[in-house]
Amino acid sequence: MKNLQYILFGLTILLATFSACTKEATTEYGQFSLEFDNKVGTEAVTLNASGSTDYPFRTAMSQDFNIQTLGYYISRVELTGPNGESYSDEVSTGATAEEVKGFYQVLESNASSRAITLENVPVGTYDKITFTIGIEADDVEDGANAGVLDPSGSGWLWNWDSGYIFYKLEGTSPASTKADNTFKFHIGGWKEMAGNASLVNNVKRITLDFPSSAEVTTSSDEEAHIVMNLLEILDGHHAIDFSTTNMVMSPAPGADFAHNMENAFMVHGIHAK
């Protein structure tokens, strides 16, 4: 009987120790926010009405232009830290808006869309962010989706071969040779197919360093201020000339734009929300 008491006492101690260790190992969570800020060089983006002849911006080719529509998709956000910290935003598709998670349509015309809150981020230090500009192949092949991916609503879906338009820029420039001086750049495409040059993969995966570390705690809400500089796209490695390029509405002609996007984003700062 005494031996049984010793055994039960020992088991009680082991269970208490295991419980304490489990509590110590429990991960705590906080939240982290992203603020997307669209710029033309150092100037804030302003939108003009259709037909406007006010041209507040200028490219490196000295071509004046205005902007009427600007937006893009961000998806599959990840955060990493110097000590092995890691966070991956939940991603899912579905037939209802509640099922669609991890996809964000950032619209210049909608201020609230430019602010993204990441929930359930493990407490720790983070110094890098990675995200996809566009919608990856698996998410297109899943079939029709709701929410920001709904092609009957706000979703910018071309078709199941070309995928989503993931960067949209429309405006006017006197340099454009179109009759109404407009330009429309709809950049997308998510796959390559042998023998079909029109199908290209323009989806980009981008990693950015934070200028200073972000500390996620259970109570704080820090924010990464991410600047998208449009001039990096128009004046980048493949510079855009409105007189010769003013209409891009399919994947292959958008490859140069997509390449320029790789340098268009930067984290300007980390600050309290």
C-alpha cells in the first residue's frame, strides 16, 4: 500500500511539472498592422476624374500624366525575425466572403483597404516581411471565389487561363497616342505554357527588410509603413513610354511592368499605430 502511495505521489509531481512546462511553452499572440502608402516619387498619389486634363505627375521621360485608377492585390503575407520568429497569414479560398482569407485588394480610392491588420502573430521581434503581388496559381485553380476575389463583384479576374489582374493603373497623358490620350495597364498572368507565348507568370514574391525591428507583444499594435513608388514601375529597368505603350490588357505585354514591380515597394518605417 505504501509503495502505491509513493507511486501516486510521484505521478502527481510529474503531472504538475509537465503542466508547468506546458504553460511556459504556450505561445502568446498579438497583432501587427500594414499601411500601404502609394507615391509618385515623393508625392502622394491623387486621383483625377475621367477626362481631366490636369497632369500633376511626370515620368523620367518628361511625360506628364494623371491617375484615375490605381490598385493591386497583396497575398500570402509572412513575417520573420532574427531569432527564428515566424508568422504566416492564414490563406484560404471559398464560396463565401467569410471563407476567403489572406487576400487583400489595396485600392487608392478606398483608404480602409490600404490598412491591413494581421491577427494572431506570435509575440517576438520581426525584421522582414514577405508577400506576393498577385494571386498564385493554386488559388486561381481552386475555382470561383467570393469576397475580394469574386469576379462578379470587386475581383479582377480575366479568366481561368490568364488568372487575376493584380495591378491596375489607368489615367491620361498628353503623350499617349490614343484618341482620348488615355492609358490602361492591367497587369496579371499566373502561368507559363509551352507553345503559348501569351501565357506568362507575372506573379511576384517580394521580401523587404524593416529599417528597424518591430516588437509584437500581447498589447502593442505596431505598424509597417510600406511605400509603393509608381515611378519605380514607370521609370524602372523597362521604362514605359506612353506614346508607344498605352494599353496593356493581357499577360505577355505586362511582363516588363511586373519586372519593375520588384523594386517598387519598400518599408519606410515601423511606428505605433
